Amino acid sequence: MTMVLTMGIIIVISTLALASLYFTTQESRIAEHKVKRIQAQAAAQAGIIYALERLRKGDDPADITALSVGDAADQGYPISVTLKIGEEISGTDTILDGTRPVNATVNY
């Protein structure tokens, strides 16, 4: 009788330990994904600022297409930002004349 009770307690404790391990692992993955998304958003914002600064200095828009943030040694998560610079806007509105749309796509 004592042995059956002991085995039951061990099974219950083992089940609780495995459930706890599973939920902890899931929370860790979710947190890692959130961190990657935040890093990707910051990289996209940095890429847009970089492109706008290069355009302000008069660089050719065709030369401003890609930006790499981090490297392979950076925890294995390099982030690449692809910049797309549209054609110069003219004739639609005096405020927008001479401006260009800038989009950033991030791969992480």
C-alpha cells in the first residue's frame, strides 16, 4: 500500500515538473521572438534614417538599397534591411514636391 502511494506521488510530481518545464520553454521562445521583433523594428528605423541621410547628402538612390546589421557571430541572428526608394514626387502637392518615399523590409 505504501509503495503504491509513493509511486502515485512520484508520478504526480513528475507530471507537474514536466508541465512546468514545457511552459517555461514556451515562455522563453515567446520572449526571444519579441526581442527579435524589437531588434528588427529598430533596424528598419535605422535603415530609413540611413537612407534619408544619404539622400540628404545627394547620393544616388540606386546605391542605397541594402544595409546589414549585426554579423553571423552576433548570437547567430544577423538582420538584413532592404531599402526601397521610390521615384521623386512632383506636381501633386507643393509640400511633397522633391520628396521620395522610403520603405524598409527586414529579414531576421
